Amino acid sequence: MPEFGEPSPPMRRSLKRAIAWRAYQEILRHHPSLDLRILQTQPGSGQYDCLTLVRWPGLETVCEVNVSGSGLRLGAAIGRPRPVASLGWHPGDDTVWRYPGLGLKEGRLAAAIEDALGFPDRATSPPTTPSVLASAVLAELLERVAFSPREVDLRCGWKDSSYGASIRSWARPLPALETLHAEMDRKARARLAARYWGLARGSANVDPAVIVDLATSRWWAHGEEQPRLSDSWGQGAGIRALAWAVEEGVG
């Protein structure tokens, strides 16, 4: 326990990831017309490990959270920015986030990002698409394990770093990737691979125990396909129950 006046210990990586994913999931849910997606990027020759929200299909950065550090970098404005006085954000700010006591489920971070980048008004009754559902299930899971001694790491199927970009080996046999053509450009390959996210215990996530397709809500545990999250949800399973099922698959 730090003494009064001493700097606080660094925030847990798993907690940063949970906060960022929940904020992105809220934004995805309320702005279906913007066609936003979540990527993992590793700029700075791998010095940073970021969860990045981008616009499809051009992959323009909306914002990125450095889960290995403490910053959130805003991308280009989507509309007319609005001041976020409660958090000390102002139009034109770039790296703005130092974890100012934001709650995971209150939606404050998502709303702050929307204001700072001039997002349009939220959709009144957004549809629960397979993509929205799958991202909500992962948000629930990441919040649940944020303080667990056995961290759940997740990696995007598209590996993007300053050393080069490629499809992770575990993602190559998956549907939509097994017929990739070598002549496809980088963005086309990224659009296909980024839909898949691999989950495993610990940080050495080379061979994930669970893979989730955010585009369709299909998922696999130890190589075996499981009932689609959207099908289970349609049959009455709640987000928490679905998150438990995915976590059980992770082990």
C-alpha cells in the first residue's frame, strides 16, 4: 500500500483492457451506421500494445488505448468536437487519458470519446447484431477477470506492428481466411483477419484456447466449434451466461 503522497502503483493491464473494450463496445452499439471495428495494433516497433477503434473499410483510427501504458490517443474528428469539461478534455487534444476514475459500466469514457470527436447522436434503438452481441460478451468476460490472478489475454487475428503486418498463424485456417490470395492488399487482408480474436490465460497467447469471430458470433473452444453466441442469445441465454461459457472454454 503506497504511503500518502506517493504515486499510485500502475493500473493492471487487464483492467485497462476491460475499460477500453467496454467503452468501444458501447460506441459500436450506439453508432451502427459508422461501421466501426476493434483492432489490436502495436506501433513503435512493438513498444505499445493498443486496442484501437477504427472506421471501416479504410481503417482510419478513431482512438487507441495503450494497454501497456497509460494513454488514449484520439484520431481525427468525425464531426464538430464538443468539450469534455468534466474530464478536462478539449477539442484538439491528442493523448488525453490518464485513467481519471472512470467506471467500467457507466459509459463515461465512451461518451467522452464521442463528444471529443464530434460523434453524431446515438441511435435510439440500435439492433443487437451478432457483432454487437459478441463484443458485449467479451466485454463482460474481460470485466469479470480484470482483477483475477489468472489474466485472460486476447489477441486480434491481424498482427499489425512497425516490424510488419501479417495474419497470426492460428487464424489462417479459419473461415474467410483459408482462401486468401497473395495479391490481396494489406487493408483487405486486415479486414478479413481482424474479425477473429483469440483468448488464452496468461500473456503468452500463441495458441489461444478460444477464438471468437466478432463478425458472426461464431466461436471455437480448443478447435471445436460451439453454438453461435447469437443462437444461444436468441434461445434465452443472457450476456453473463454466454461470458461464463466462453470463459469456461478458455479454462
